[in-house]
Amino acid sequence: MNLTNENTLPNNDAGELSGFAALGIGGALLKATLAAGFTEPKPIQVQAIPPQLEGRDIFGIAQTGSGKTAAFALPILSKIIGLGTKRRPKTARALILAPTRELAVQIEDTIKLLAKGAHISTALVLGGVSRFSQVKKIAPGVDILIATPGRLTDLVREGDLILADTKWLVLDEGDRMLDMGFINDVKRIAKATAPDRQTALFSATMPDEIAELAKGLLKDPVRVEVSPQSTTAAEIVQSVVLARTRQKRQVLSKMLADEAMRTVIVFSRTKHGADRVTKDLVRDGFEAAVIHGNKSQNARQKALNDFRDGSVRILVATDIAARGIDVPGISHVVNFDLPDEAESYVHRIGRTGRNGRDGIAITLCDPSENAKLRQVERIIRMKLPVIADHLGSPDPQRDPREKTERHFEPANDREHHGGRRDGRRPGNGGGKKHIAGKPNGERGPKPQGERPAAAQPNSERKPGSFKRFKGNNKRRFGGKRPANRAA
């Protein structure tokens, strides 16, 4: 991938251009764009739209909320509108891959807004909802397909979708998608598309190792970068509150009692932790909803809609939602835990301070998280001010009337890959392995007589006993699926 100066568009060109018409957008698409409220193009759009209209691949880096969706959607819509409405069955002219369901839904909403009245067909392919309805929607062929890699791979493997006619491929939040364990899926999907496809890769962060993986997906790309990697919006006021883990619940409750915190997203590092924070908030008298990878798509969408329309003031989320929530007017982001990956901090706080508005981001930091805090400060290139220190105060006593909960986090309770799919911790925890309630080596005599149900022939098994499932022998669309299919 050649990213020389000749392939890099300078930032100062943005001031010399005015309006989407100057970028090459015209006709009904321009009218719909203006009607949707897109009057002045943003820097990433100024830099990315013209080369895409010329057929060039794009490697785009911009802050979350900087207008990346319109930057890749408008050139694709401009090209597809000229192709007419005749499509081959089970095909998609353009494919947009997103790491999470929420981001995929958000992208489709933006495309529908930009393409209003242009007779552009779109479809969503993502997990957690009916597969049958998705297959039915793409059966006659669609113009633009927005998908998460997991469900898309399943449909291609089963022959319900053909990508050979796909001329445009977009990877939105590419670093997160590659980092979530979808690397092999993305490569297989890209290989199945048309050889002469045009590819765009957009992200707010692009670590060097992920950029290396992207080299195989892009051909002589134009690199557009409107801000240094991993920077945060200047409109966001960031700070730290020092508090031990047992103090965080009380600290958060006191913060939320302030009426200035109108619309708040609270980020937790794990799904288990998000559920616990939500329960504690409800016990403390706050209306709160939660979204994470273990929730069904309908439950996640309902929580997001309730948060968007003001039915609930507080949304508790894991990093799976950090790049898929676009709710206007979020006043505060609270990091209940620091993320495992410092880059996720940028996406978390990017939910506030969007489109030039002011926002506040507060991080609760336990002493055990100091190393993570230093990583965050290193990647955002600034030291976060400490606005409160509760470490000298005693830990609050938990109400004995509340059900005691075990505060552990299963090994597979992470939003990214790496945990075991069976939910057990790696290794034996340092203790002896127990079999039938006895330590290994102290087994009782082997029972005699009737074999267990699982070992009996089918004709001898009791009703409801285990049966081995024999899957079909259809040709697989390459390899095993990644352990994490939450997205």
C-alpha cells in the first residue's frame, strides 16, 4: 500500500471548497443531501469524496463524529444512481461492513436520508434478528448492503448471498473490526467481491499493526487524515475522579444527582459489570437502560430508542456500543471502568461533543487502573486533570438488604475476543481438578450396570437424553467463525 505524499490530500484544501456541488455531487442526490441538513461539507468529506468519485481507494482517518459516513456514502450513491434499478438476484452492488449492529443501523439510516427519492434499495444483515427476513430482503438483489461480518459470512456460506457483483466495499471503523476477531472473515469477504472493486477503509484510529493488515485490502489508496490518530474532539472537557472500585457506585450516584447531567452514557469494561452498574443505579433511584453483546438486537434497539427519546436518562453500555451510538445532545460520558484498549477511550468519549457541540467526559479511576490511565494519556497526548480524590475516604457499606453478588468477571465476559466460549476460566485456577465432587485421583469405583444415556444406541435412549447432532455437509465459506459473534 503506497501512502506517499502524492497520494495524500492536504488539509488546507478544505477552505477553498464550498458546498457538496464543488465536490462533484449533483442532481437529485445533491438536493436530498441539502434537504437532509448537509449544507457544508466537513474536512473528511472534502478530502475523501473527490478521489472516490474518480475511482480511487481511500484510507481515511478522522475523529468519531466527523462525518465519515457521508464521506463514503455520497460517492457510492452517486455511482449507483446512474446504474438503474435492474439487479441480479442475491447480489449487492455495494457492501459496507461495520463492527457492531448499532453502527450498521446508524449507517443505513444515514444512507436512506441522503438517498431519499432516488429509488436506492438497502438491506441490513446482522446477528440477533430474524435470518429469514434478511434472506428475503436480499433475494431480489439490493443496491447497498450494510452488514456485520459474522452474519454476512453465514449467508455467503449458505449461498443466500453472492458477492461477485459487489463493486464497492467499505470497512467502517476498520481497526475495531479487524481487532475484534473478524480479520479472516473480512479477508474472505473481500476476496469474494469483484476483482475490480473500489475499497474504502475509514476509522478514528489506525494502529501500525492494523495498518499492515489493511495493506492487502487497498490498492494504491489515497490517504486522508483530518486529525492525528487517536485525538479527541477539542469541545470535550475531560477529567478524572480517583475512587476505589467499592466507592465508584456511591460516587456515580452523587454525580448523577446533578441535574446538569441531562443525558449520560456510562461505560463499563465488561458485560457482567454493565449489568451490575445498571442494577445499582436502579436501586439508587435512577432510570437506566443497558446494552451489550449478550442482549438481543431487539432489546438493544429498545434501550437505545428509549435513551434517544428521553424515556431513560442514563444508558449503561460496553465498548461494543462505543462506535454505534449517535444520539444528539449527549451531555456527559462517564467511564465507570477504564477500557482494556486505550484506543477505545477515544470512541467512548466521542459520543459527546459531536458536530462541534460541547461535552464532558469523566473517568472513575481505581488505583489498580493507573497503568491503563497512563496508556490513555499517552495515546490522546495530554494529561487528564484530577477533579476529585476519594481515596482517603472509607469504603461505603453495602445495604445488607440487597442481594449479595459475587464480584467476579468470567473469562469470556469481554466484548472483544480472547475469552473461552464455554465460560470457564483458562487453566484450573491453581487448584485440583474435581470430578463428581472429589479431587482428581480420589475417584470412587466405576459404576456397574447400565450405560449412561449418551453412550446408549439411539433406540435405547430415554426421552430427552442427549443426541449427537449431525450437521449438513455443505461447503463452508472458509474456516471457523471467530469466538466472538456478539456484533
